[in-house]
Amino acid sequence: MKPIGKHSLLGASGEISDFQEILKYLDELILYDNMWDDGNSLGPKEVHNYLTRVMYNRRNKFNPLWNSLVLGGVKKGEKYLGTVSMIGVNFEDNHVATGFGNHLARPILRQEWHENLSFEDGVKLLEKCMRVLLYRDRSAINKLQ
């Protein structure tokens, strides 16, 4: 995970060297944006759109970056959460996941998540999702951390 600019946080799964390449692109983007010195800064929506274009462009060159990205942030009180796959498929939602979490945990989140979820209930819901993902891997130990 890495903070991006003033308003966003980026998480990734996949190849670490490709994630470092993405971070290099984002550092250049943030530096270019700061050079304008206009008092405006890139928000999570703009960074998510940029990442979508980067991932789709690399896919079209048959040289994809092997990562799934999750970007969240808040700008001017507006919350944002989005994801981008290695081929540029993207969406925004109230909850996102990558890998098997997208297939196994998101149905649970769709059914049980709501806007007014307390912290304790959120932790219980996350533990339930992680338990389902743990059951998928039969060779795993029976403990969550």
C-alpha cells in the first residue's frame, strides 16, 4: 500500500516489480501536477482514471502490468473506492476486492454490508469473508491474523 498525493491510498496484489513501475508513473504524475502550483491536487477519481488508462494501454501493447489495484480516498468530503484489473477493467463500489476475494468474499459483502455498519460489525464481517477465503485453501492453518 502506498499513499498517492494528498487524497488517495493505493493497494496492489500481484507482481511487486510491476507495482514499483506503477508507483514510478504515479510519482511522475503527482510531481507534474504539483508543478502547476494552482492550489488544486489530484483526487482519487482522477488517479483511478489514470491507472485505468495505464493498465489498458499496457495490455494493448501485449506487455501488461501483472497487478490488480485498489484505490481509495477522500477529497472534499467525498469518499471514493475503485479497482483496476491488469487488463484495465475497472469499477467503483462501496466494497471491492482482488483475486479470490472478488469471487468469494464480495457476494458476502453484497448481502451483509450496509452504510451504517459499526466498527465491531465491520470487523466481524471481514473475519467472515477471510474465513471463507481460508476454507478455500485446504492446506492452510486454521488461524487468522
